[in-house]
Amino acid sequence: MSMFKQLVHHILTKLQQERTVSSVYHLLKGKKSGQTLEDVGMYQLHAFYHLLPKLKRSVYDEVIVALEQEHKIQRTEQGYILHEPYEGHYHFNGWIYRGKEHLFFERCVLVTQTLSHVKAQDMHFTPMVKSITTQQFVKQFLQAEHYHDNQLTTRWLTELKQALQHADLTEMMRVSFVYRLSGHALPGYTWQQLADAQKMSVLDMQIIFIESLHIMMQAKTPLLLALQKDCITSNFLTVSSRQTYEMLQLGYTLEQISQQRSLKINTIQDHIVEIARNVPGFSLQPYVQADTVRQVWEAVNAYQTFKLKTLQEILQLPYFELKLALTRKGE
Amino acid sequence: MLHHLKHYLGYNEFRPGQQEVVEALLQGKDVLALLPTGMGKSLCYQLTGKMMQRTVLIISPLLSLMQDQVEQMKKMGIKRVIALNSFLTRMEKQQALQQLSQYEFIFTSPEMLQQGDVKERLTQLNIGLITIDEAHCISQWGYDFRPDYLRLGKWLKSQKNIPILALSATATYEVMDDIKKVLHMTSPFVYLHNMDRKELHFSRKWFNTTDEKVRWIKEHVMQTMGPGIIYTPSRRKTEEIARLLQDVHIQAAAYHAGLESHDRQLIQAQFIANELEWIVATSAFGMGVHKPNIRQVIHETMSPSLAHYMQEAGRAARDGQDAVATLLCAPGDDEIIRFLALDDLPTKNMVTDFYAGRQLELSETQLRVLTYWYSEWSYDEAIQKLKELITQKMTAIRATQDVLYTDECMRVLLMSHFGQSKQVEELCCSLCSDAVDNLIKVRKWMPLPQQMKLNWQERLDKLLN
């Protein structure tokens, strides 16, 4: 069974038959529409957002057809029926990296290639990465780190080895990562060659590679951290909500934040709704009870409506709790 | 002269043609030089620029090639060199423009020269030489692919008294006339290298079907030695043939423009490092690849023109050792070649619809061409132009067919197409001598399956420790 098919199956399971099969495609492509972003929050799909921005629709459709033929799912007019759930175990972090993991990796490639040539005392080489911006970034990085002395090479090697020890990485991920790097008289492998070596498709290899990068980017050692500059998306909150979020993390209460910032309580509550939508794993517990969330969703299903006013009349709940409950399913 | 050559670039001697070209440029003459790639074309403008102590502008049609040349020059230690092209972000471009006077060598594309800010900035510089690289693109591609290369002529006209150097590796007489006309070159000094290389031998094989060709390729590659390139027009076929070869453990890879840039770089590097023995490629492969010891070039199908064919076959034997270029033919090739050659031309109906302002589906190239025609010519002129183009292309196609069907000598046809006469007699082509194929070395050992031999720690250590 292909990695990619499993991944789609996993997300379809998460979506609880409540969306169309296309929403998985939009999610993986990283579509910026309200619907997709809402799905991300509601079904907690941050991990998978923007994993495959170049995914072709035809490739995706093939997998859906295959899943149907295997009787795992069945498409219907409104959406799909899940005949057999599948839950995998993944370490993606698409929401944060949004394709920038490749930028991080390109930098790793250039740093390795350069240091390998320094070691061989041959500085005449054709850079594997053509992007001028990346070349300049790495050049500045290497100059700042005094790349001509051997210490940097030793540090780089140590950091890479340490990051590659991460328990979530498989041996196959490690070897693929290392074989994709190039050095002096030692060119790396193409996607096709990596995939052939592991007897899998190119797409599966690329998906696994992205997952390995997301795991490795958890490494916060100095050099690897420096190469992650601008690879992390953190501006998915408005400036004001971000401030509220930071204060929440410091332990301030809603009321304290409202007072300190001279903003209405309502405004701060709106911030929290925004945070609940956008910050993966943000807990609703302090603001609304799990029972209440369940009640809200029961009402939504019973009355087939998302209208706040109607739901408020039925349930007699504060708007804040209603809005919060609607950001999340199954919590 | 030799003293300057040694002083500025560190070489001890000129290769054929270089000195003549540099001398003519220093006298202020326009020069049209036909020199093979990999034989020091770039030295001509490098040395001239250094000796003039003025900025050299190099206009190059292919972005990847440009990038490669900049890297080559930096490798040589010429650091004040920049590529001004659409790879740059807006910020990078602004920065580059501001600092432009610091550079000795500025590479740019015909497209960039159409931009107001670039044009303006360039007029403020002390430019001593304008080089047009791959000048055959003006004719071979210019009319159909690169309208901006044509507009170049207008801009050059405004750059008075700056000598122009037009460089190409392959150009027929017609193409050379085109180049002179489009670039407004007045009585240029023309240098022609001898295309009749004794180390490059031609072979031709006929088959009944295309499938037979592919079967032959597999057998042949298993029995003989590379390094080599197999050219085929379709991306799908590069993958298919590469897979066939990999199945019998030949180190081969497919190469085409559909691969991502990093993968293309890796394949080139592996080929140069002799980790890959065969590249199965579309015409996208070759520009900027410097590998002297290529022993075989196989054309699964004839290229859409002899200029293309000679450029691709000519990638072999750069080290002066014998190599064989094998051309495979089968019934039906004519149609494939015709399709390839005419593929990007608009049809007459398209021209009519476009001028009438009707919506229609066009390829990117067709849209570019038609937009250019529309801005420059009337409908009648455009139709006339299209007719001329088709005639030109048909002539080019007929020339390729001559080589496909001749009973006499391939080399005579190839050379005469470029206005040269054949001098090499010994082992000239398979039609003149059966012994040509014997120049291909027999495979000495059967390759073993490739595998990742190292574990991850070992490979990391090999890279960095």
C-alpha cells in the first residue's frame, strides 16, 4: 500500500465523512480559502496543511479511485462514505513549515557541499542549488561561521549526526536524507534513485522525505537553527491576537489581558477564537467544557444549522462559548 | 598577446581562432565566430574585456547556460561577474542594478534587455564589448521562439561604436546571414572553425520499427562502453529507455526539462563523476555540460535540424579521442521530425483568428510569437512570414532526410550543410567504412546492481570527515 494512499485515507478518516474528497486535495495543496483553513482548525489537520503544493489533481484522483476500488471509501453526491477507517502515525508539521522545509534542506545541501570541498581543499565546484537567494544566504552563513577553519565542519557533522539520531526517524529516512546530500566527488541521489533504492514511488519517497525534514527541524542546535531562518510560518495570527496569545502563554487571564491592553473583553474573546482556529493543539478547556462542545455539535446536527443566533436561542449559551465550540470537532 | 593571455587568464597558449577573434575586436571590428562549445568560446570575450578594461555585456538566451557560465568564470577566479536574469527576485534585481558598475562581466537575457530600468542602467555604463552568445538562436529559434532576440537588433542599433561579438557553435550559411542582418553587423570579421573533426565518427542504422530501435539500444549498451548520451525526442521515452537499461544494471538516468532543477544538477554531476555511464535525454541535456570523455552519442531519432544534430553529436570526443555518433532510423521518422520541427509554429488559422481578436487555444510559444507579430506586422505580412518560416523549416527537415536516406557519405552531407568541405577520409562514416563501429569499445565487465553501499553515518563521514 502506498504511503500517499494511506495518507489520503488517514485524512479522509479524520474528516468524519463530513466533507468532500476534494477537501483533502485542497488541504495537501495548502489552499488559502476560508473553507480549507476552517477544516484545518475543526478537524485538527494542521500537520497535513500545504504538504504537497505541487500535487497534480490527476495523481490525487487516481488514489481516490484506488481507495474506492478497494472498498475503503465510496463517493456520494454530497461527499463520501468511509467503509473502513485508517489511522496512521505521522510526524508532519505542515502548518508551521508550509513547504519551507525544502528551503531548509537546500541550505543544508549547499553547506554540506561547500564544507566537503573545503575539506578536499578544492573550492572549484558547481553549486547544486541554483537559487541566488539561497546561495547568498549560505554564503553569509558560512562567512559568519568562519568556514575555513575545520571547526565548523566538525560542528556541522556533529549537529547533523545528533539530529539524525531523533527517535522518530527510521533508518530508511536517515539514509535517504544523507544520500540526497552532495559532496566533493560525491554527488547525491535524485528522487528517482532514492525511490528505486527503497523500492517505492517517487511521490512516496518525497512524502517520507518531507516527514523526515519536519522531524529534523525540531533540532534547535545553533547551526541547524540558523538554517531554519524564515522557514517557519508564525504569522497566522493577527498582530493583536498574537499579543493576546503571548500573554496567555505567560499565564495572564482573559480579564487581566483586557485590562492591561485596554481592550474590551469581547475583543480578547475574539482573539481567543482566532487562536483556537489557528494554533494547533490549543486547548479549549479553560474557556468551554467538553460537554458544552458536544451539546453544541448535537444541536448543529439536530437542527442542521451553523447560525449563531439560532444556536444561541436553542442552547442559551454565551456567544463566546458557541464560537469556540464551533472551531473544533471531537474535543 | 600571449603575455596578456598568461597574465589575465593564466593560459599558456591560444586555441585555434581565439587570437584572431580577440585581435579583430580590439581593432573595433564586429566579429562573427563559429567555435565549438567547450573549445574556449568564452575566452574571446574574457580576454578582450580584460585588455580593454571596460565592461563586457554578454547576452545569452538560455538561463541555465548563463548560470553555468557565471559559475565557470567564478571557478576560474574571475569574481566580478553577474547574471542579470529573471531568476533574480525583485529585490535582488534592484540591488544588482545599483551595483552594476562594479562588475566586469554582465550576463543578461534578451528579455531583460526589453525592460526600461535595465536598458537605462546599461547606457550609463562604460561598455566596451557586446557579446551575443548562441547567436544561431536568432535564426534557429529567433523567429519562432525568441521574439526578444529579434528586438535585440533595435537596441544594438542604438549602441553605436561598440563592437559586437556573435558566437555560435553551429550555424549554416543562411543562419550566418541572418545573424549579420539581425544584429546589424557591418562587414564583420568572420571566423569559422573546422567542423570536420577527425575524432568524431558517424554511423547510421536502419530498423523496421521503433521498437526494434529500443531493443537494439538495450543490446548495444550492454555490449559496449560509454560514457554516452542517448537522445530521444520524448520525455516518456527517456524514462522508458533509462528504465530498460537500469533493469540490466546499467548506470543510466533519464534527463528532461520536467525534472526539478536539483535532480538535473545531480544527474549532470553524476555523469561527470562517472557514476552514471549513460544519460537518456531530450534535447534539454547538454548545454553547459563539460564532459570531455563522451565516447558515444546515439540518436534514437534524428533531431529536427542538422544544426541541432551536429551540436548534440559534437558533445562526444571533446578530449580528442575517438568517439562514434550513431543515428538510428526507422520508417515513420520523417513524420516525427516534421512534427518536432513544426510543433511550435502557429497555423494559418491561428494567425487569422488571432488578428481577428478571437479567443483561441495556443501554446506558450505560439502566443509569444503571435503577440510579437501582431505588434510589428500587418496580417498579410504575418501570413507571408509564416509561409517563409514553413519553407525554411521544410528546407531544414529535407536536409535531415538527406542524411537519413543517403547512399553515399554522411560526412559530406553534414559538412556541406555548414558550407564546409569534408577532409577526413579515414573511418569517416559507416556508409564509407564498415570499420567505424569497431571504434566502439566492447564492454569489459558486466555492471552490478547499484545499491546504497554505506549506512548513514558512513556516508556522512565520507562527505565531511
